[in-house]
Amino acid sequence: MLPNLMPLPMKDRASMLFIQYGQIDVLDGAFVVIDQKGARTHIPVGSVACILLEPGTRVSHAAVHLAATVGTLLVWVGEAGVRLYASGQPGGARSDRLLYQARLALDDQLRLKVVRKMYEMRFQEPFPERRSVEQLRGIEGARVRETYKLLAQQHGVNWQTRNYDHQKWDAADIPNRCLSTATSCLYGITEAAVLAAGYAPAVGFIHTGKPLSFVYDIADLFKFETVVPVAFRIAAKQPQQPEREVRLACRDSFRSTRLLERIIPVIEQVLVAGEIQPPESPPESIPPAIPNAEGIGEPGHRVHEGSAE
């Protein structure tokens, strides 16, 4: 019997990996990609936060099981990662953190405190106390448009507006294609971090009604310092394969800025602004018959007992 696999902390992982045109399986206990010619490429799945699966990939049950065991998020995306179809779950929301997040989101006063903290972190200044969420979003929209314009000018990009039709991807201009690819990369690793921290991607504060609302909230805190400058820098070169160039540049940017190391502490910092404590278990609740094993990963990572087969 092999020892149980323990998820690595997010801060110790590479950010993301794209896989296209290959069969993903587990051979001799290793996560491998087999191409059309039969060549095998070993993937260190436990040291990657997020693996994005592009068209042409097939994944075995054993591979999905191994990814879940080591806490690596699998995301099924369109070509170049510009559309998200589905995602696995590397850990799952812990009930105590899910209830904490839900209470903050459902109480208007608490939610406003969290939203104000998010805007304060994004724009490096406190927002007026009497502003509503809708008013704060109006202020945000104006500043975001101005930031896009400023960054485009700095990189010598002819910028019109943030606009594209996901049904007609190739019809979009190069800057918008670069931005969409860059933000999809950011959303992938942010979702992995949210799940690893034990929270629900769908329970947002500024964004609502989407499966990744909270992911968008957190990603926006990093977007203009990381992926947007990268996207405009690549767009200025007018490359033949803008999506691929952006993906590689984002990967390097995430590594150099140590982004994964920063995301989970920022999530906690944002939610603490609500100024409440996570709820205690009710006295009549029944504790688990078998306590969860301790691991070195984040709280939301599930530790699989008896994972060796």
C-alpha cells in the first residue's frame, strides 16, 4: 500500500498548464499525456494549481481521480482557453467557510463592507461610506475604462473599447482577443485558489448570478497589475498567434509576481472586512465519526483516505 497523497499548498505550485490533442491517463501511478503517435509526456499534476484542457483532449477516470486527490483543478476550455465549459473540483467548499461566506453575502450591510474593501484594495483609496454597491460599481466602471485607455496608450495599442462576441471570436480585434485570453488564464488559477481555500466560486459580492461570481470578484483585485498589461504588451506586437503568446506571457507573469502565493491571503483579508466571526457549529450538531486527516494543503483540499489502489 502506498501512502496517501497530500495536496501541496498553492504557494508551492506552478500556476497553470494547457493540454491539447492527447489522451490523459494514469500509468504506473503517474499522470501522463499520450499523443497521437503514442509518445508519453509525464505531467507533475500535484505541483500544478490548474490544468486547462483544450479541444482534442480525452481524460480517463483514473486521471480525474488523481487530479482530485492532489487538489489540482481541471478546467475544460475552448481553443486557447477563451471559453470555459466545465470544471472539476479539487477540494470543495468547507461547510463552516461556506456558511461564513453566505452570511456575508446575504446581509446587505456586511456585503457592503466587503465590497468597499475590494474597491479600496483595487484603487488604493477608501471609498465614501454612504455610497451604495450600485454607486460604487458606477465609479468602478468609469475608472476601469480609463485604466484600459491609459494602459493601451502606454503600450502603443490602438484601443477602441472592451467589446467582443464570444460566438464570433475571430471577428474581435487583437487587443480584445489578447485581453480575453489573459483574463481566462487569471480566472483559472483564481478558481483553483478559491476552491482550495474552502469557499464557493458562485457566491459573489460585486458580481452575482454567475457560477464564477466570487472568482471574478477576486480576480479583479489582481487583473490590472498582472494580465491586462501583459495583454496589451503582446497586442502591440501584432503576433500571428496572439492567444498562445498571451498564455505563455501570463504563465511567466504569474511566476514572477508569485501570484498564487498572494491570492488566498487576499481572499481572507477581503472577507475579514465584514467584521464577523465564522459561525460556530450548533450544540445539537453531530461531529464527524472519523475526524479529517491533517494535511499540508489549504483547508478546502480534501484529504482522501485510502487513496492508493
